Amino acid sequence: MAASKPVEAAVVAAAAPGSGSGVGGGGGTSGPGTGGLPRWQLALAVGAPLLLGAGAMYLWTRQRRRREAGGRGDASGLKRNSERKTPEGRASPALGSGHPEGSGAHLEMNSLDRAQAAKNKGNKYFKAGKYEQAIQCYTEAISLCPTEKNVDLSTFYQNRAAAFEQLQKWKEVAEDCTKAVELNPKYVKALFRRAKAHEKLDNKKECLEDVTAVCILEGFQNQQSMLLADKVLKLLGKEKAKEKYKNREPLMPSPQFIKSYFSSFTDDIISQPMLKGEKSDEDKDKEGEALEVKENSGYLKAKQYMEEENYDKIISECSKEIEAQGKYMAEALLLRATFYLLIGNANAAKPDLDKVISLKEANVKLRANALIKRGSMYMQQQQPLLSTQDFNMAADIDPQNADVYHHRGQLKILLDQVEEAVADFDECIRLRPESALAQAQKCFALYRQAYTGNNSSQIQAAMKGFEEVIKKFPRCAEGYALYAQALTDQQQFGKADEMYDKCIDLEPDNATTYVHKGLLQLQWKQDLDRGLELISKAIEIDNKCDFAYETMGTIEVQRGNMEKAIDMFNKAINLAKSEMEMAHLYSLCDAAHAQTEVAKKYGLKPPTL
């Protein structure tokens, strides 16, 4: 069972390796849902598919309804399009604007009153679109205002910044907002205006810190602030991932991950066990000993290494076969491309896949498999049209290949083409009646269609379908996993927990199942200790499980443990298998960094678990 990512930021490729994340009221997983964004597409990433994502709003999705909590807020519970464009007519009363008594008070009142009059005059110019004159008035107000009147003075600086903003003088906007914030550290308008100025000046880090403070101060209720935060997180993530991914060291996934990946194919020649004719007679008699291939073939040696789970040697052996233009060159190209995909090197994989696809004399199943993998790679790169073309071509050249329909069905789900997905799963089942995975995925697709359409009778029919699948295929771990997610949606937590236990019984080395079960404990029983214990177990089982590190990091963010969260995200970043996945993880890490800086500067922290 593969890992998953928040759907808002994720696209899942059907045949490439991956990971996922999400906990609490924010980004979800293919495990237990906790409200917020939908997660259902992710559950179809079975057989270790690659999760692709960019951008993350998990920091902002813990929205609290102010009215429900007895706080401030508009009737909808979420402020929309609060533009903050106009200058302020009065200063905030937050810091005490009363005048002191005594003989000096009269002079102070006069100077403050004159400052207010200049400000009011500036406001009239502002509303008339005469921004230069408005700036002159606000400057006069600043010079007249008593220095101890922090709130009034901060308002004048903020108003002048608003006028500079209309003239697109971003440096001046940032400078005036900084003065306003120094005088009134929790001044939302000034913080947000400075964030926008930093965005225009391409100061992404500073922009993110300011908008993070704004979101916390507003209780995550203003859509405009949240959208800016998400935008900057995505840009930062992409920028950092591009540089990091370019210089990354390829990393082989865990053996369990690789075996899970290959198990999603049944018509894949390169993943089949070695044939008797490929082994020497002596080897046939050596049970339990390493095999020696009877031909001097790099490809056959690579296959031998696959059986021994000695995966690091496979690419080099395939290269020998290809350089020698040996008997198994097409197979070697496909196997090498597959392992390039597994280590996250799509640029190296594509030429090999292209060549296999173009070899008209090659076995049609090799070409179809290469098309499936290239199509999945295109989906990873968010090129759905190219992906669809490859899957359709695979169906044209090998219409009896069940893998084509299985993986294309997953693609259709991701494209929200549920009816076409079900048709593909049906064709897969017709060609391969014992395909437990296709039957379980079909049930899940029908369930989600009914769930999103709020059709209770169809929901019940889908749930009954799951029962039939697990009864017919009691050894299919993915069937239990998909059923567990549907049960979680229906808040049948106890039964969902039982289904995850079934998964663990069948696949005790599948780290992602422990993560999903851990997340369920958080939602169901709010049992943080048990949840973290299960996720820690996942890391113990597979220390290359980026899904576990990412999920642990997300939980630590929500506990307020930013240092540990950042450490977990960095571990996940080093394990990321695609640039887009890495960008998503950098977004999470940057959000945690921003919260750390905001806490230091302003003492602001969002609610914690």
C-alpha cells in the first residue's frame, strides 16, 4: 500500500514510487481523514505509486470558526476579499490614546490634533486618487505626532505606506510598514501590506513570515492572507527543490518498497522470475544459493541480482547489456529505466523508455509496459495529456494487457473521470478475474463517487462491495486498506482500525500501514502517544519511508515542536523521489521555519494539539 499526500497539492502517478503526509485538520492522507481537504484520490496509489505534489496549505487549514468559538468574525465564519486598500481614519485604541492631564496636556493635544487633521486631509486626497498629496499630508502628520503616541504614529506610517502602494513604490511601502510594526507589533494591516511589498520585491522569506503572523492574528479567517501564504510557500518550495533536486544523490528505496512497486504489474516481463533456461544446470540443484546465469549477459545478471534483492547493481549490469547490444537489449533498457524511476531520475529514464517504445520488433508487452511507465512519469510531471496519450497507445498495441487498464483506471480517477475509471477497472477484471486490487479500487472509486454526491444508498452498496472483495480476496492487503479509509469517512473508527490490523497481519513490513493506523488513533481517540508510537514503528521498519517522516513532522508542527518538525521534514526531503514531491516538502519545512521566526519576533503561536 503506497503512501499519500494532501490532495490540494498532489497528483499521484500510477506507476512510480512515492510518499505522503497530512494530519489534523489540514492536509490529509490515504489513511484516516480528519476533516479539511478531501483525500480520497490518494488511496488509489497502491503498489507504491509516486506521489507528486507542490505547495502546501497545511499550516493554514486549521481554521477555527470564530462565531462557534465565541470570538469575532463575519457571518460566514471566513473573511473574504478584505483588501485593506484604504487608509485608516482613526488609530487603533489598543495602546491607550487618552491625553494626560496637566499644563503640558493642552500642548500635546494640540500637536496630536494637528497631526490627526493632516492625516484626515491625506485621507481625502487618497480617496480622490491624489496619492502624492496624500503622502505629503501623512508625512506632516508623522512629523507633528508626539513620539510617545505609538498607535497614532503607527497609523500614520501605515497610511503613508498605503499611498506608496498605490504608486507601486514597494521599497517605501516596506519601510513605512516596518516603522508601523515597530510601534505596534501586532498591527495586522501593516504586516499584511508589508507582506505584499515583500512579495513584489521578491523577498519570499520575509513575505512568508509576515503573512504567517497575519494568519495567526486573524485566526486563519481571512482568505486573502491564506492564499498569499499558500502562493509564497509554493514558490519557495519550487525554488529550493529545483536547486536541491539538481544536485541530489540518487537513493535506492527500501526492498519492501521496490517489491511493492513491481507487484502492481502482472504483465511485466522484466519483473518475472528467471526462467529455467536462463539458469545453469548446476544452479538448478543449488537451492538457497546464489544463482549463476549460464550466458554472459548483463541483463540476466541484473535479473539474478533482482532475485537476490541486490538492487544497487542492477543499473550497471543493464548498461553492460545495452553497450554490448546484447540479446536482451530491449529488456535491459526497460529494466534500467524502471530503476532510474525508482531512484527518482526521470531524466535518465525517459531516453530508455523512448527507445523501447520505438523498437517495433520488441515484444509488445515490453513496449506496453514502457508506455505505462512513461505515462505515469508524465502524470508525475503534471502533463496529463501526454500521460493519457501513452496509456491509450498502450491499449492500442496490447489490448489484452490488464496492466494497461489497471493503471489507466488510476489515471482517470486522478482526472476526476470516475465513470471511465470504473470502465477500465472492469476491463482489467475481465482480463484478469483474480485481480483483487482492481476490484478493490473499483469499489473505492464507486464509494467516493457516492460519498461526494451524498448518495446514501450508493454508499451502502459500495460498502457492501468492499465486504465482498475482502471475503473473496482475504489475502489482499490493499482491499482492507481502501475499506479502512471508507470506514473512516463513515466514522466507523473501530472497524477501520480492525482493517488496518488485517493489513499489518498480511504485510508486517509495510511501513505506511503503521502511519495510517497511527493517524487513525489521533482522529478516533485523540491518542497522541499511541499515534506517534505507531509512526515511530514505521520508521523503525523502513528508515527510508519519507511518508513517516513527513507525517511525524506535521504532527510536531501541530504540537508546537518546530525544531523537531523541521528535522523530520529535512529527512523527508532527502528521501524525496521527485522534484515536485521535494517542493511540497520544502513548503512544509518553510512553513515551520516561518512559525518559528514569528514566535521569536511577536510571541505568536497557532493553537497546538
